[in-house]
Amino acid sequence: MLLIRISLTDNRQQTTDNRQQTTMKILLFGITREIVGQSKLNIPANAGIDTVRSLKNWLGKQYPAMQTLSSLAVTVDSEYAEDEDAIHAEQEIALIPPVSGG
Amino acid sequence: MLIKLVDHIDLNEAYAYLNSPDAGAVNLFVGTVRNQTKGKEVVHLDFEAYDAMALKQMEQVANQAMQKWPLVKVAVIHAVGAKEPGTPVVVVGVSSAHRDASFEACRFLIDELKKTVPIWKKEYFEDNSVWVNAHP
């Protein structure tokens, strides 16, 4: 099996925060990156986000433009996650707006 | 399997990888940049990928194809960055003993890639730009 990555993005999470109240970092791509205006979003621990659903609700309130998208998926450690799945700051979490490759 | 994200698609590389004495068929699908969308001239496209996950999903789709059809080799290659009309942006290809499997597998690879692989396309027109599929 040959896996090669040629192009690198600067979106990868490089460090882990060891404080008890950790900040959740969300990777943003495509239109979600433009809506937020940056490629990574830091969500304070006191936002009370513990599931995919609570993340989506929080995003919808903070960034109403997210609600106009055809769909918005969330991935956890590179796997598509369901609304009821638990999430925490140590995972790699990303927003996946409607894909359009090919 | 040859699974890659690249700045420029090299069709010869894909063909050289797929061709094999065990195969009687090599099938390549090449997706290219169209110069218009709904009658509006496209100046260029910009492709962005969630690299690590895109590679993982491309590998998953290739594995599914290997399980469904008797394939010798599979290649899934997608370009990222700015692309002009006429430029290849994606290649999916297989080699197999007989042609039927190769046609069916190629169709499956591109259809699944478009559904699941986290890659985004932005179309730039003369007067604006649009993330494809983003809005209903």
C-alpha cells in the first residue's frame, strides 16, 4: 500500500493542551473556513460542548451562516461522526461542509 | 494501491502504475476543469483538501472497489490548488483481467469519491466565486 502526501496544509493540531480546562480546537475547511475567517476555531471549555450536536448548535448560534449550508458534517479523528457522539478536546475535530471533489 | 494528493496530475504515472502483465484491461477516468457552469464562464477552480482524512477516505474507496471486483491494481489521485479550465484534477483507474470489471470499478471509484472524500471546489467566475454544493 502506497500512501503519499504531497501537499501539506497548516491545519493539523500540533500541540496538546495539558490544562484541565482545555480549549477545543476545530479544523475548518472550504466555506466554513471563510464563514469563521480562519482555518482553526478555538472553543472555550466553558461553552459546554460535549457532543457533535452541541457543537453544531453552538456553531449555528455563533455563525448563523452555518445554518444556510446544504449540510454540515463533523469528523472526529478523521471519521464521520453522528450527532449523538461524544467529543472532547484531545480529539482532532473538523467541520465538513458539502464536499465537491472530483 | 496508489493513493495520492498532488499539485499536478500526471496521467503517465497513473498508467505506468496500473499497467501489468496480469491485466487485460487498464481503465482510467480523468476529471477535468470545465470552462463554464450553467452558461457562466469559469476562470479557474481552487481545490482544498483535508489531507489526512481525504487520503484515508480515498484508500477506503479503493479497498471497497478491490473487494467488489477482481482488480489487479487501483489508483486514486486528486489534485489540490488552483486549476485552469482543461486541466485534469482527478484520476481514478484500475487494471483487471477483463474490461467489464474495469469499467464498473472506475465508475464506482469516482462516484464514491465525490460523495465521501473531504475535498472542496471553489469556482471563480469573472465577477464572483462560489463553493460548489455548499448551499441548497
